[in-house]
Amino acid sequence: MKTPFRQLLLLAAILGTSAPVSAQTMEQVRASYQNKDYAAALAGASKLAAKGDAQAEYMMGVMSSQGEGTPADARAAVQWYRKAAAQGNPDAQSDLGLMLREGRGVARNEAQAFELFRKAAAQGLLAAQINLGAAYMTGSGTRRDVVQAFQWTLRAAEQGDANSQNNLAGLYLDGIGTDKDVVASVEWRVKSATQGNARAQHNLGFHYANVNDFRQALTWYRKAADQGNPDSQNNLAMMYLEGKGVAKNEQLALDLFRKAANQGFAEAQTTLGYLYVTGRAVPKNIETGYFWWLLASAQGNKPGSANRQQLEPSLTAGQRARIQAAAKAWKPGTTPAPL
């Protein structure tokens, strides 16, 4: 399932300009696609693609990949993308690169994917620049090169991509592919965070907490927590629990810990277990505390594991078996039944 950002890139590519010789016809085809009249769009694109129109070839690839107006067929999508990519269409190059990288409709080939990302990125295509930077960072299809990874992440960030801006901030912070620059890191975090990127908002909150600017930390943690970011929910909960930079509010802290724990965040599960075992902010219930420590320890959380082991002698074999079964059946994103 594509992200909204991916869908926007896709629509922008399909609605782009085409060769003058078929501009009017392609305009009608694009209008049909935009109106979700996929049968008409497919019929028009098919005729133009048969004449070698690169935009129409790309549209045929998209519709084949998505199953729009025709049954989904990854192999057919690859064939159409190849035709358009051979004519230099950057969107087709990028999408073909993705299919080669993932082995979808074609044998997996990361080296070919890298070359296609490189060609499309050189034409300024944002999606390709993002994927090219990632390929350089991980060494996918090429030799790992953190300097090139930094450069392509920078280009994508300069185009306004919020995820790239946050990633670029991380590269500046750690001095990867460039000199360490905390000021630049914060500047790029702010650009990303102001676009609503929850991860950047959390990272800003973490930065300001580390420099004891709790007012700013609280602001950014709240923004990220409101978007469901479990790291920020946990850190914000701890601020309320301890009264650090904000008036102490144990009930609000409890609510935030629960939200993070229900998403499977081990650190919040450990703290929530502690609250139940000690009866802080909630009626004491060692069975529920044991439940949360079981979940935390299953993720390798050392405090959760140590607490679980220490508590087990206080429970009967029957209690342990019942709670262990409940923990095994629990799924992230759900609220556990009372124990």
C-alpha cells in the first residue's frame, strides 16, 4: 500500500506535460485518470503508448501495477516502465528501479535499480533522489558512500521532503558524510517538524530536553505525541510523572504511558508495569504489572525482564500461566482485557 506522499508523486507524474504532438489527446487521458475513469484512461493511454508516447507508456505501467482499468500485472508494468525509461522518462526510471530493487514482476537486481535511480535523480526527480541517497547509505547496488548519501539526502531535503530533512538533520548531528554541525541539525529538524513530521518533532523534543530547555521539549513532544508517536508519548509521560518542566500530573502521565505501551513500546510497558505494581497513579495490581513486564521483557527490555523475574515468586503457578497466556495473545494496537 502506497503512502499519501507516494500517491502525490504518482499523480504529479501522470498529470505532467507530454510531447506537443499528442498534447490534446494526453490531456483527455489525464483528465479521465484524474476523474478515476480508468477504463477511458487505459483505452486512450494504450493507443498513445502504441505510438511510442513515453508519458502514455508510463501511465500504462502505473495502471498495470495498480490494477486500474485492468487486472494488476507486475510483469506488464515492468515492460511498460522499461519502454518509457528507455526514452528517459524519470518517473518510469524511478518506478522500474523500485520494482527491480524489490524483485516485483522481474528478477531482483539492486545494481540495475541503483543505475535507474541515479538517472532519474540526475533529472531532479525527488523520489529517485531519496532512493539514491538510501542506496548509497546502505550500499544497495553500489559501494557504500556516506558522502554521496549525504549529498543526495541534501538535494531531496532542499526540495522540501520532510523525511529527508529529518534524515539530513541526523547526518549533521552524527557527522556522517559531512562535518558534525548541531546548529544545522536543529535547523533541518525544525524545517521537517514544522511540516508535521512526527519523528522530527520527537527528535527536537529530545534535543531540547538534553539542553534543559523543557518548555521547548514539552512543545515538540506534545506535537509528536498527538500524532501517536510512542517515543514522545513515553517521554512526555515521564515529564508529567516527575514534574520536569511542567506541573506534575500523574493521571495524564498514566494515560500517555498506556498509549505508548499499547503500541508495543517496551520502555513504556516497563514503566506502566512499575505503576501497577507500586500502585502509583493507579490502583495496585501486581498481575497487571506482571503482564506489562512480560511484554517488555519479550522485546529484550532489561529492566522489564529483571522486574518480571523479581515479581514471579509473588505469583502462583496458576496466576503466572494465566497472565503469560494473556501476554502471548496480546497484539500491539489493542487494549488488554483487565486481569
